[in-house]
Amino acid sequence: MFKELDVIIPTNKKLSYLKNLIFLINNQKGNLKINIILIHQSSKKEDLPNFLLKKNIFYKRILIQNLSNAKNEGLKISKSKIFTVLDDDIIISKNYFYEAMNILNQTKNDLIFFKINKFNSNIPLSRNMKNFDQIINYKNCNCCLSSTMWFNKKNKQMINFDKNFGLGAKYGSADETDFIYRCLQKNKKIKYISKNLVYHPWEFDNLKNLKSIYAKFFSYGVGQGALYKKHLEKNKKLFLYLLILSLLKSLSGIIIYMLTLKKKNIIKYFAMFCGKIIGFKNYNKID
């Protein structure tokens, strides 16, 4: 029975921004011992605000602006058998930790991921996030984001995030998908949970001009294309299939939104299509 967990929070924002999230964590339902590991990606040293001066909070500042590297720094510090990763702008329900720990205690899953809804709604953040639970495999893992990842480390080899992928890296996305692929290659059991417990802002709504939309989703596409190229040597047939399927989805998005004359969505899917091709073509492993 697990009663202790580590919560890894990578952030590059001012520390005062975290006040609400720390409050939500410290007011979770259940008699749990919660250790907060805060990895601050910042070149500027800040005095810790009072809400971070708690015995259960470990703070580390790093200079490198790389999300996967920050997660790995948190994993090095983590000692509990269970850890989770949270985005710094996420909203969690009061019983989120209680529900997640119950699932891990009652099942043999190595990893679980939760559905994420848009703020103040039960609308999934992505259309890939279904309203039913799923066993995760190579073909459906695009419903999983690392900001709701729970990992059971009991007697298992730890897997780190690839620092070449994710925000701040050469390939600006797909860090969690790469993590899942490598977990599946080690025969870890992964499940997606569809309960409405986690909420997150949908950044697409805040992108006002077409240039910023293209840049954001081109970066996402580059990461996805590079991901398929990276894993091609593991199973050429499977990852070529996943690449082609992903490109067809982007093309279908372009066509659908051309018919409805939604320019922002057309740019989004066109940028992802281009990015996937460039990422696949140009991928090379970086140590």
C-alpha cells in the first residue's frame, strides 16, 4: 500500500506564480505524505517566498532551459516509489492524488495518465483524449501528456526523458511520447484514466496571430517527425505506419478546415504537417 509520493514540478516562471498550485497540492484529500520537488529553470536567483519554505518542499535552481532536463533533475532527487509530474499552470481536483494512488495500489500498472480538460469545463484538452479508460499502446498513446503522469518505480529500472525532445530542446515536443515508447519497449504496463480531475489552459486560444500559431505547431510537428525517425530502427514497419497515419491526420485537418474557412486551424494543421516532414528528414541523435 503506497502512502508516500514525490511531486515533480518543472517551472521557468517566477516563484510567486506557483502559490495556487502549491496550495492545491497541500490540500489534497487523503492521508498522504507528499514531497514536492521544484525544479526552477532560471538564470536569476530569487528569494523563496514563504509558501515554499516548507519541510516537504525541495527546491533546486538550474540554468538550462530544457523541460526534459528539468524532469530528469527531479527524477534524480525523487526517492519515493511513486512519483508524478505536474505543469506549473495546471489545476487539480481535491481528490486527484487520492484517486491516482488508489488506482496504483489496486492495479499492476507501471504508469497511468489522466485525461486533461480545458479550464472550467469537461471538454478534453485534445480530441485524442477519450471519455473512456484505455490500455496504452504505440497507436493510442497520443492521448497521454506528462503533466498527468504517475509512475510506479517498484523494483523497476528507471527511464529518463530524452533531453533532445520537449520544450527548450532541438525537437520541441514529443518528450512524453518518446518516454512512453521506451517504457513500452521495456514491457511496462500503461493505462489512460478518463476521470475528470485535471484542468489546463488551452494555449491555442491565446495565440492571436497566424505567425505565432505556425511557429508553435511547426515546433510540435518537428518533434513528432523526429520521434518516428528516432524509433525507426526499433520497428521500421510500425513507425513508418505511425508517421504516415500522423501525416494523413494533419492533411485531413487542413482539408476539413479549408471547407469551413477556419484560417487559424488551417495554419495549425499545415504547420504540423510541414514540421513532421522536416523533423523526420533532419533527425539526428544528439548526446
